Amino acid sequence: MSGRKETVLDLAKFVDKGVQVKLTGGRQVTGTLKGYDQLLNLVLDEAVEFIRDADDPLKTTDQTRRLGLIVCRGTAVMLVSPTDGTDEIANPFLQPEGA
């Protein structure tokens, strides 16, 4: 076994592609992944933050804020997913009202 640690994520395939990043505290940004390191620090270009709902900070609204070039600290990254090939679907576990 080598002394080098392997990361669980292989982010190399997402470089120069669109990604969505969820951060601790409820923040959510999308942008083009320009770089990363072994600590999962991410560099995103053309980043856009989705503004959170004032009543429920864990929900995002349709409002956005352009951030440009940013660094997401690896300790705050909870989720990284590609923006291409993903679609939002209805929640299959949501009970219909009146049931």
C-alpha cells in the first residue's frame, strides 16, 4: 500500500464543466469547475449563488446572485454534482393533501 491518500471523488472528469455545489449552512452555488485539491477546495468560475428563503434558510428561491470566480473551502463542501444530465423531479414520498 502506498502512503499516498486517494480521494473518494474523482473530480478530474468535471474540470471545465458545470457543477452544482452544496455547502454547509445551506448555501448552494453553481459554476464551472476550474480546479480542486486533495482537501476538496474547489475553484469555480462564473459562479452563481442561489439566494435562500428568508423564512426557511434551508430552502433556496429562484433569485440568484452572480459571484464570478470563487474558492469553496473543502471543509464546507457537502455535495458536488454535475449540472449536465440532471433534472429536478417531483418528490415521490410527498403525501397528497387530504390523504
